[in-house]
Amino acid sequence: MAAGGGAPEPRVLVCLGALLAAWVAVGLEAVVIGEVHENVTLHCGNILGPRGLVTWYRNDSEPVFLLSSNSSLPPAEPRFSLVDANSLHIKSLSLGDEGNYTCQEILNVTQWFQVWLQVANPPPSAPQCWAQMASGSFMLQLTCRWDGGYPDPDFVWMEEPGGVIVGKSKLGVEMLSESQLSDGKKFKCVTSHIVGPESGASCVVQIRGPSLLSEPMKTCFVGGNVTLTCQVSGAYPPAKILWLRNLSQPEVVIQPSSRHLITQDGQNATLTIHNCSQDLDEGYYVCRAESPVGVREVEIWLSVKEPLNIGGIVGTIVSLLLLGLAIISGLLLYYSPVFCWKVGNTFRGQNMDDVMVLVDSEEEEEEEEDAAVEEEEEAHEREELPKEIPKQDHIHRVTALVNGNIEQMGNGFQDLQDDSSEEQSDIVQEDRPV
């Protein structure tokens, strides 16, 4: 290929491709790492002193011309330029720029230099790590991820504290057996990337065993339904929850069926039993939480009873209430006759206050009449017998009034008036001269 010629001829490119393949086979290449969106410079060998005509190619399925120190040959893209008349400078790298590059230099002899450009970008966010139960086994799986970077970072898992390394990989996944685990233990994932940061990045997980909470006893009526609950807390990774029956016998895990409904919401599990039977369902039930860190169990006793007779209970309660009311009423009637007398007057439509006022009035009249009789006896020395008859009549009338004899009371008032008239006539007769 002439120094001042145009683009390389196809025959020359074919020969160049063969030479590049041979050099790659023997490892005659340099490695340069560039970062996405940054600039990078690829040097044409390590030769010092005067340089000859330099031409750069990109090696894909066949060599592709990029740039030459011959000013008559324009670059393939404006991003490409020469530094010191021999080094290829690429601006604003992209992942598509990664690959093999070849520098051809013609001075006294023709020389070829190959450079491997690796384009990288660090992950944009912090790494994340977690723990979970390994599928199909009782081991703990540690997983670490640092997405978004290129190429893939390196991962190292170690114990905390102490820094004992438990595994290294490009995948960030490690499997641990039960012997390596204990409640509250911490594991740290340290990541590294070719473009930094130099100190790397890390994340930590802490494993814990499960704790259980449930009601110790439950009751179900024959033919009814009952739900047993089991709450798991503190478990990391999340525990596997199982329902079992009768620990005294070979352990049998209860499976979902038409009579057994098993649900789980997070770390809360329920077992619902339909159509309860004393023979089939009464007894102990076990809620078990299984984790690589530990296993915990809690027992629940289920009692199955015959349904209650609600109608009979209500009838009995009503009968007892009525009986108590009758007893209290009887005691009141027996120990409080005044109360009975008031009740009797109420039913007869009488007013207790009116009766007492009438009785007091009659007593006052009797006292006044007695005083008048005594004065008359002293003045006229008369006999007391006629004066005592009205007194007795008044007593009889008051007694009739108290006893509620309305008719007799009315007659009593009439008799009282007649007696008063008779007394007045007797007095007049006595005053007449003989």
C-alpha cells in the first residue's frame, strides 16, 4: 500500500485480517479500559522517536478504516482524531465502541499494533443483598446484586464481625448450610468494579429465627366451623409455615381439602375446619415455622362440643326473673302492712291525706264537745249519759270513713247533723222555766 495512496485495497485488508488473527492468537495486544461518555486514547505501540505513516482500523468481521496521518484521508467520524500524529483519540465513548483496534505504521518497515478497547460503566446505584431459603433444600441462599454496570462487578461474601470470607463469585450468590448459621448472625457483601470506586460498595443482611403467637385453646360446635390462627414474627428469611396434627403419632402435615382451608398472608397463617366432628377433629393442632436459622412450634387444643339449647336457656332465665319478682313482692306485702293499706286505698280511689285530715277534724270536734258538756254539767248539773251518745256516734262514723264505707260515711254525716239538732232542742228545753 503506497504512502500517498487512497483507501486500502481489498487485497491488503485481507492480508491485514490474517495477520491480526495471528497476533491475537499469540496475545500481542494491549488492553485499554474506557468509561461510557468519557474520552479515551489508544497508543500505536511503544516505539519512541520518529514515526512513519500511521493508519487505524477497527476489526469487526473485516477491518474498517477509521483514521490516518495522511491528511488527504478524512476520518470516518468526527469523534476520531490523532494525538502526537500516531495515537487514536475517541470522544464520548459508547458501549458500541468496545472491540479490537489495529494501528499500522509504515516507516522503514511496516509494523502492526493491536489494542483491545473495553468500554465500562459503573452501576448507578448502591448494591442490594438479601437472604432466602434455597428451593428444595434446607439451606440459606445469600444473593447480592449491583445492576446497571458494565462489565459485571465482582462479589465477595464475608461474615460480620470478623471478615471471614465465605465465598467469591461473579454472580453474587452463595449457599450456606445450617452449621454456618446462628440467630442474629450478619453477612456482608463487598462489590468491586473495574472503574471504581476503589473502596468498592457493600450491603449487609442479618438472619433471625422465627417467633410464634397463637391462642392456646379453641372451641367448635358439632357441625360448625372454626378457624385456628398462627402469627410468625421476627423471622428472616421468612419462615415456612406448616399445620400438623397429633404429635404423639407420626407427624402428618395437614393438606388443603374440602374440610381444611389453609391460607397465609405474609407471615400470618390460618387453618379453617368445616363441619366439626368430635371423633375427627377434637385434639391438639401444631403450627410449625421452619427456617434455616431455627424451627419453632406452638400447640392449640381444639374442643368440639354439642350445640347449646338457646331457647331453653332463655326460658329458664325468664322463669327465674319472674320467681324472684314474686318473692320480693311477697316479702314487701308481709313485712309492710302500711304499704298494703296504701295500695288498697289506691285501688279504691281514696286519698290518704284526705282521710287523715277528716279523722283529725272529728277528734277536734269531739274534744270541743267534751269541753262544752263538762261546762254544762258544772252549770246545770245534768247527767252525762245523753252527752256520751254523740261521742260514740262520732267514733262509729270515723271508723266507717277509715274503713272506706262510703255509703255509711254519708249516712254518718246525716246522723251527725240530726244528733246536733236533737242536742240543740234538748238544750232549749232545759233552759225553759219549769
